[in-house]
Amino acid sequence: MISTWLTDRFDLTVPVVSAPMAGVSGGRLAGAVSAAGALGTIGFAVGKPEELAAEAAVAAATGRPFGIGLLAWLLDHQPALLDAALDSGPALVSVSFGDCAPYLRRVRDAGVVAVTQVGTVDEARQAVDAGVDLVVARGGEGGGHGRDAVATLPLLQGVLDAVDVPVLAAGGIATARGLAAVLAAGAAGAWVGSAFTACPEGANSDTAKSAVVGAVETDTLYTTVLDLGRGAHWPSEYGGRAIRNTFADTWHGREAELESSGVRSDEPAVWVGQAAGLVNTVRLAADVVADLATAEELLITMWQRCTDLHPPMR
Ligand SMILES: Cc1cc2nc3c(=O)[nH]c(=O)nc-3n(C[C@H](O)[C@H](O)[C@H](O)COP(=O)(O)O)c2cc1C
């Protein structure tokens, strides 16, 4: 069994966190991931504290540790969500995208592992100054919202060199090969979103799941027009990656014109990253986790090749 800071801290058998994904990862998906030996998280964007508490109760019913992921720029408008999150007994709380520092301090003071997702090396340093226990280096190929400044591998290498807290890699990791690669680089594990977007336990629609299964790796687009088209006010530095659709193809690159026109989209966006091309079937979260767990065999094979080349000195 692979042992890292992540597996030791949360008593996991697989060094994976299923990423918070509002609209997809409710208590059912998070609980299924945690029951399978990884750490499941609930993603929550807008809603009532009671609704978050109800999702957390579903995940907690597995008796395994779980996490909650909140959005910093929305917490500014609904601070009670952080209280509800901390009261519901999570082992980890992530606060990402926006001014996270005050929220992360509260998480840490509550004795809960405080996490944020960063998109540049500088952001990773700021996160450490804010007191995070764990940094997620999230590259631009990832699904949903975040920065598109740097891809996962160059970001991971830079962040691992720059900070002295454990680092998880995020963005584009959906198979054992990807997990093995980031573990070999020095990450404590992977923060995996897209690979769980076609699970029956997810709260997203069957249409969205089918769209993910049907997509290839070139079918996604990083853009702000899908948010402009639904009237969502994400800070401008955070676009989102989703499957291209007619609205995105029509308006991407014409953002100012879209804003002044007031045109709205009625096509629901399917948020997912480039790893959509690796998700080829609807399958249980436990099967996704079991597949990721085979990273261990890949690493052992690689280790054996190294020792064959360089046998120990007698
Ligand atoms: C459908 C979807 C919804 C997401 N919602 C959230 C969210 O509510 N909060 C958050 O911090 N990150 C959110 N993310 C980003 C993920 O936490 C993570 O950064 C991303 O999924 C990692 O890249 P990957 O999709 O290639 O695995 C979302 C991602 C997806 C695909």
C-alpha cells in the first residue's frame, strides 16, 4: 500500500482526494469515495447552511473521514456556510478562488485540515503564509473553475520546490498512470475531479454524464462566456473549463460584446477538464478509486526496472 502524508493523516488506502464539485459531489458521491478508501469531498457553492449540513450527514454516515470544499468569493456573501461546514465534522475543508486567508485561518483554528487550490507558484507561497496545512497545485487542464495560467506538471514541479507543506496535484489526473506520475514527482497524492463526473452517485444529470463519456480530450474549452451567459459573477481571473457547446463557440473571444448585449444561454454547461477524454463509461466511484489504486503496481514495476539497471553494491 502506498503511504504518504495524505494516507497517514486520513487513514486512507489510496492517496487520492475526490475534488469538491458543486452540483456533482454531494454527500452520496463523497461518501462512496471515502468508503472506497480515498477521501471524498462535498462541493458546495450557493445554498442554505442546512442543505450543506444535510449533505455532510450523508457522507458522515459511512463512518469514514470526508471533506468539504467552499468557494472564497461566495463565502464573502454567505459566511454562515463556513460555520455549517465546520460544525458538520469534516476532516478537511478547502476554501478556494478568492481571498481565502481569513477563512483558512478559521478552518485551521478549528483543528480541521485547511486546504486551498493554487494556480501559480506565487499563490502557493501566499497560501503557506495564510497557514494552510496542504496545498493543491491545480493546472489549467482541470475541470470546472480555476486559473488557466500554468499546466499541471510545470505548476507541480514549481510548487514542490517552493513550499514545505504537503502538495497534491490536480488537473488532468484520471488514471493510475497520472497518479503514479505525480507521486513519483513528490506529490502526497492527487485531487481528482473529472474522473468522478460520470459516477452514478454524482448529483449531475444523466445527460451531463453521457456528455462526459462521449467527449474526447480536445472537446473542452477554458472560457468565461459560459458564466457570463448564465449571469454568474465569478471574479474575472477564474474562467472555467467545460465541454464546448454552441454558445461557447459563438461567444468565446467576444466577451465584451456578450456582456453589453445581455444575451443569456439556456444550454446547461457541462464542466469537466481535458481528462474527460479518459472517462469512457459510467461507473461506480469505488471502481474509479480501485483503478487509481493500481498506480502502486506501476510504481513497483518502475522501481524494479531501476534496481535491475543499478543492482545494489555487494
Ligand atoms: C463539475 C466540476 C465542478 C467543480 N466545482 C468545484 C467547486 O465547487 N469547488 C472547488 O473548489 N472546485 C471545483 N471544481 C474544481 C475541482 O476542485 C478540481 O480543481 C478539478 O476538478 C481538478 O481537475 P480534473 O477535473 O482534471 O481532475 C470543480 C470541477 C468540476 C469538474
